[in-house]
Amino acid sequence: MNELILMQVNFGFNTASLIGFVQIIFAVAYILAMIILLIQHARRLETLSLIIYIFQTIIIPIFLLTSGLILVFQGWRLDPILQFMQFLLTVLIIYLCIKDIVINGGYRNR
């Protein structure tokens, strides 16, 4: 009755799992970069801007980590067109996040 049942996790290395790893790595890097930017420039921001940046610092890494983990463990099931869609969405998210960090970091240093 007290048997230990081990479940098998199907993990395949393909485009979707590679995109998932990129999203996981970027989520960690993004949260660290945003925390550093917020610590350095929190006094210069208005209250509403600070609340939006804190919300953004929490939500974007959660979405990226969740999506990345799903792609790593279930990406082998996606059709090629869905993998391409995930790739395009990942490129768009990374571009917008990097643009946000670079532009806001540059404007705040003035």
C-alpha cells in the first residue's frame, strides 16, 4: 500500500524548450536589473510611476518564468507554427524590456 510511484517527466530538447530556457534566464536577469534600477532611482520617481515599476518588476518575471517552465516541459507537443509564434512573442517581450531598462536608465541619469 505504501508504494513510491515516480512519475516520468518528458523533456525534449527542441526549439520550444530552448525558448523556454531563454525566458527563464531573462526573467531572472530582468528582475535583478529592475531591482537595481529601482533602488538607485526610487527617490526621483513620482508615486504613481514607482507603483507601476514595482508592479512591472513583479509581474513580468512571473509571466516569463511560468511561460518558460511550460515551454521547457511541454514544448515538445507544440506544432512548428506555435513554436514560431512563441519565438516572436519572446523576441518582442525581450525587446520591450531591454528598451524600458535602457531608456529609463538613460533618462534618470540626467
